Amino acid sequence: MELQGRAAFVTGGSGDLGAAICERLARAGCDIAVGYVGNREGAEKVVRVVEGLGRRAGMVQVDQADAAAIEPAVSAAAAALGRLDILVNNAGWNIGIPFPDLDALTVDIWDRVQNTNTRGPFLLAKAAAPHMRKQGAGRIVNIASIAGLRPTGSSIAYAASKAALIHLTRCLAVALAPTITVNCVAPGLIEGTRMAQRIPPAVAESVRRSVVLGRGADVGDIAAQVTTFCQADSVTGQVLVVDGGLAFH
């Protein structure tokens, strides 16, 4: 799909990875709706970057753990840009709870993680699909994690939510074909981000020792892969790991 003049809604666009994705898509020619929850200052900064690249930009506040907020947010993104062609489900929530500490993983924490990381992307995709069909094509890219492919990560709830998101990617690829493609990027540890700072230190250090490149995932590489998935016409239902070489080591 040619990206020049397309419109993308990037959830969690005010964060470290989200900002990189917004910038990369803008450089490819997309107008951007920057999703955020509470980091308005970060969202405003990303808007300035996108506009500095000559693209239109808007901000959409949404807590995707709130099911009722999702459809209005998607409509607001489409209204701000005049159309909607791309959805990047980047927003997520995690909390550092070591796997053996089952008592600390309460029902409330479990539900918040699942509602944000799995139910939210499903409802966002469901709400975005009609807008994409109007344009005759669409792209959805989900940001999962290597924790969805192996028992690791910040908590059992987080790992389970990302495993569900990976399979949701494949299921939506079937459900939304042939008009809309759905793919997934599964990053490893992304050094220096707020999400990475919530990972238990012992887990993070174990990942650093395990990757064959000796370094974690790079936000630029992840953003580039998101853009590649948006450009591709015959790729759907795929999961690409960006982790510095942990998954096969």
C-alpha cells in the first residue's frame, strides 16, 4: 500500500516506541493521530514532530481499558485526519511481578492488563475496520512482545496478554481479509523506555545476557518494521520478532 496521504492512528503514540512509530510513518507520508492516556505533553511533542515533517497531526485521548471509550476515539481520529487507513495497536500496560509471586498478581491487576493489552486492541480493530473498508484497503499492526512467545516478561498477566494478542493478530487476519491486513511485531527488551523500567531487574539482566547481539531491541528497527507491514500488500497474519537474537539463542 502506498503510504503517501494515508492516515494512521497510533495508540500510545506519546510514549517512547509510539513516538518513533509516528515519526517513521510520517516520514513515509502518513498523517498521524497520536493516541495518549495522560501524557499530553508527550503527545504534543509528537504532533510538532509530525507537523515539522509536513504531515497533518492530531491528538486523541483514550484509555483503552475503558471499552466505552474506544469507538469514540477511533471516530475522533478519523475525523481529525479526514480518513483512517492504518491502526497501530501500540499502547499497553505492564507491571513488574515475578512469576513465582502469584499472590501479588491480583484479579484487579490481571483484568487491567488483559483489558488494556488484549481486549483494547480487539475493540480498536473492530471500530477501525469500517473506516478502512471505505478506503478500499487498511492496515493493522499490533505490538506484542517476546513474552507472548515464551514464558518471560514483567508478569504472567503481561505474558498471557501478549500471547493472546499474537493469536488475535492471526484471527483478525482471517476475519478482515482481503481488504485489511493484520500483522504483529514482537519486540524484546527495549532499553531506556518506561515499559522496560517496569520489568523486574533480574529479568531484564537475564535478557541482556541472552541476546546474541549483546543488545536489546531498537525502537527505530521496530518502527521500520511497522512501516514495512503497512506498505506490504501480500503479508498478513505474521509475527516478526525484533529482540537482538534472543528467540533462537
